[in-house]
Amino acid sequence: MRPRWGNRLGLLLVGLALVAGGFGLLAAARGRPGAALIDRSVADASVVGGKPWALPLLAGAAMVLALVATRWLFMALGWGRVGSRTGAGIAMLGVALKGIDGIGHISVRLVRDGRLRVSVSLRRSADLRQVIRRLDESAISRVRRAVGRDDALAVVRLHVRRR
């Protein structure tokens, strides 16, 4: 699944959970005639069915959902990523892999300690041997020169898509 679809699906699920929770609270408040929408007795354990452990369990589940959703949104914004993208490195990698069919997405990141993270996404039809040979022979050394780090260690991640 592509990241943008995963983010959209995640937003949809979190939104549906919040809407369902809001409708549940409104239904609980309207279930009693003469009750206001916001009433302290809504938080009473008798509303949940007379089980005193149910309300803390629901509150804990809502807190976990909120924390997971917040972390996920921060990761979607890119705050958890390490390093910075290098346009020159991406361009040089594109030139080095030119002519190979099946190349999808390429990315080059320069990490804080001077290492390079190279990511290449391939379609199923790509010739994996040719990609590895080209990366090993010339592409990585060209990328190192383009970013100005001739002695940098490089981590190459190849991802072959199913479709």
C-alpha cells in the first residue's frame, strides 16, 4: 500500500472512531428525558451498564487511540525521519540508473553522521541483476561525489513491488 493511501485510510478510521464516540455520547445523554447534552451523570458508571471498570477502560482506550493517532500524524509529517534529502544525489542516481526499465521511486538522504541512505523502488518487471550491477559499479560512487562525501558509507535499500 502506498503511504498516501495508508495515511488517508488512517485518517478515515480515526475520524470514524471519533464520530462514533461523539454519537455514542449524544445518544447516552439523550436517552434520558430532561437531561442536558453535557451532564456529569453521563460519566457515572451506571450509564455504562453498572460496571465500574467499564468507564476507566473506555477512557484508557480513548487515550491510547489519541496517542497512536498523534504519533502517526507526526510521522506522516516527516518529523521522525532522520537526515535530509539531497536533490543532487537523487538527480545523479537517476542519471546512473537511466535506461533500466521498471525503476519506480528513488530517494537519497544524507544522515547526520555522514552516511547515505539510498532507496530504490522497483516494479516487478525490473531486471534486478542489472540494477544491482549498476549500483555497485558506478551509481553509488557518483552519488557520493554529487553530495560531496567521497568516503561516506552508503546503505542501499531495494524494494520490489508486487504489482
